[in-house]
Amino acid sequence: MATKKGWGARSATVLLLSNVFLCVDGLSVDFLKSGARPLASPEARGLLPRMVATVPTMPAQSEDGEDCPGPTFDKAISQPDPIPEEGRARAMELMESGALFRYSPGFLSETSLAEADMVDYTGFKYSVGFNSCGSALFIGLKVAGVQPGDKAAVFDRVKRQTPNYSLRMSDLAAACVRPQITNIEQRIARYNEMYERITSQIADVAEFDIPPYDERVRPVKDSLQINLQMSDEQVGAFLAATKRRGIPAGLFGSPDNARNFRCWEYALPKTDLPRTERLIKIAIDIRLPATFEPEDFDQMAAVLRAARDDVMLA
């Protein structure tokens, strides 16, 4: 993640921010110019009772049903961060009015307001919100003039099929996004602090290769990637051990992982990619929710070390 606020070189024209916003300075693309700064923003009329969806957890057990010895983890790492109360209140207002899709004459849509908020935050001239990061990538490449056969490095989740052209963000989604723009800096700081906390406790594990971030970007470290220095059999055993101990890790090369290029049915490679094949067979990903407490990340580190011992000391 990078913005115009001194976070990186300004040679790039197109920028992806927060997965679903495309921010630009100088492209002559009319449909991107909807991100004009508004004179005023609508305010939520009241606060609604907090609605919390809980994800049930189960004690870690071995495959034969016995309790798993050693450190385990009992929080759901797949649970997303909650929407701020202001966003929930505004979303309820929109649902009560039925005005969910930017088509209310005489009113600046919530999506346009969110785009303007991103312009204010990033300092870019234009911003447009999309319905997914895959859509943002698709349009970003298109307006940048990328043609079939051009070399492009894109690391993000993409759709399995050719994306359609109803790509812009809905007002309901924008209402949930806008309150989160104001505290981006605080969330970045918390994510990065917790990332450093957990990685400092596993950095000495020989089988854990933690790839460094490119110095040209300012990262938001909301997940942990590890290249496992293990055989295929050991990688499978490690994934089983982390799951058994309460931390299901995602393998990039898994058939159901969107990062696996074999899942991209609309753009399968025309040549073999042996280096990529080798990498995704050992690369894993673990979410680091901002809602967790510092001691949770200490426990996660202990679980990862224990799972390593399960495999290497067996």
C-alpha cells in the first residue's frame, strides 16, 4: 500500500489503495473523475445497538480426538475486523431508504463521498471505488494501457472468470468504508506493530523464511507470509499441525487458494512456470487481525514454533 503522502516514488500513475479504490493523478479517463471533493458529507442520525457476530471456536485436538499437548490457539483468525458503529448506522439508513446503488437524483451518492474522502486522504487528483480488488486491478491495468502479451507483475486476488463491467462500489459498501478511512494511519501502525511482535519471536526458526518487504512500498502488515524450508510432505504435515493447534494457515499452492495461478481459469499461462510452482508449494499465509490483543500474537508465535517441532522433531 502506498499513497501520494510521501510513501513512495511518484513514477507510477495508477495506484491501488485499500484493495478497492483506484487513485490517479493524470489519466484522461472521464469515468474516473467522479471523485471530486464534496462540500459536505451526510451525518448519521443516530447510533444503533451494537450487533456482534461471533465465530465459534473449538479446543484444539489431535486427529484421534485427544487434546493436543503444548501451545494452542482458540481465536478465529479468519474473522474480519468489525465495521465502525458510524458505518453501521449509515448503512441502516440507506437500507431503510432503499437508496443503495447511487441512483438518487439530487443527492451526492455515498460512493462519491467515499471516493472524495480517498482523494483527501491520499492527495491524488481522482479516485474511484470498485466492488472488489479484482475489479480495481482489471480497470487499473486497462486504463494504464496494458495489452495482451505485456509483462505485468500483479500480486492480488483475482476473479476466476472474466470480470463483468458492473464494477463500481455500491453505496451500502461505501457507507461501511467511509468511517474506516479516517483511522487508516492508526490501523496501519497497529498492524505493523503486531507483525513485528510475532515475527521477532519466530525469526530464528531455520525452516521459516519470512520474505522482506520491497523498500519502495509502505506495507500494511495485516498478514504473515512464510516460505517453509521443508519438503512437500513436511509442508503438509506442518499445515495439519497448525490447524490442529488452532491456526489454519493458507497454502498459496492449494487448489482453492486464489493466489494459485492454476485457479485463474480466464487467464491460464501458455508456458510452464516451474519457479512459481515451486514457490507456491511452500508459501503460506496467516491473517493477523487488528482486534487481537498483543498476547494473542505471542501465543500464535508459540503455536507456529510448536507446529514446526511437531514436524521436524517427529
